[in-house]
Amino acid sequence: MQRFTAKEAAEYLGVHTDTIYTMVRQKEIPHFRLRRRIMFSKPAIDGWIRNQEYESTKDTEAI
């Protein structure tokens, strides 16, 4: 399983690391802690992206 640090997750998603930390605090993105480090698994991030895409298309279809 491929794992990302917060910096790597930010690069993968094309956002700033501050955005990643905010999303973690608000429990908006799947993550886990390895002692004090915040880590992300690539399969979980990819699944989260697919879910975000699905939810956004579902919302626009209701309009």
C-alpha cells in the first residue's frame, strides 16, 4: 500500500499543505496517524476523490 505524508498528499491533490491540515482537523479527508505524523493511503485518497466526484455530479443532477 502506498502512503503519503501531508506534503505528498498536498502535491498529489494539487493543494497547499495548509489545506490538507485544515481538512484533517475538520475530518474531511481520510487519514491515519502514525505516532504524531499524519499519513494518507493512496487507495483511500483515490476512493475519496471518486466519492467527491460522484457527490458533486449527484448534486448537479438534482437542479
